[in-house]
Amino acid sequence: MPTRIPISIWRKQEVLRWIEEDGDGVPTRAIKHFSAKGWKLDGGSVRRWWRDREQLLAADPASRRRAGGGRRPLSGAMEEALYDEVVAKRLKKEKVTRDHQRQP
């Protein structure tokens, strides 16, 4: 069984609304309430959701993740140069692999 269980945006929004309405703005009260409902929540996660509540409440409930996550590009110019190189090789019908992308 995986140790990390993803929690959808709509569930996070439900927790945040409960904190605002019934939890008196205290995020840790939600842990006991939702644990009684059978949810497995971590206190640190709930506090992080509370800090990021504006973004989470503005997000689409059907989405799986917030926008803007993931690794940032190291350099915009480098990303563009790599993209141009890949496109040029593909136009020449050459094979593009990770070995071509590595610099010696």
C-alpha cells in the first residue's frame, strides 16, 4: 500500500470550508473532525492547505493538482535552445534521444 495517498482538490476545499465555518479558523480542529469521518489527514498538510487556502479555494474542484507545481526550468534560454535543437533534428528525420541532449 502506498504511503502517500493523494487528496483531491474538492476534498481539500471541503476541509478549508469546514475550518472557516465550524472550526473557527483553527486548522488543527479539522484533523479530529475528519478523522471521525474516516479520513486520514496529516496535521502538517492541513496547516499547509490553510496557508495556501486562497489558491486552493480558487482552483477547479475537478482538477487533481494545483497549477504551477513541479520543477522549474533551469534557464529559459537553455530550454529554448534545447527545443530548437530537438525540432531541427526531427525535421531532418534524425533520432532524438537523451544521449543527444547531454553535454560532455
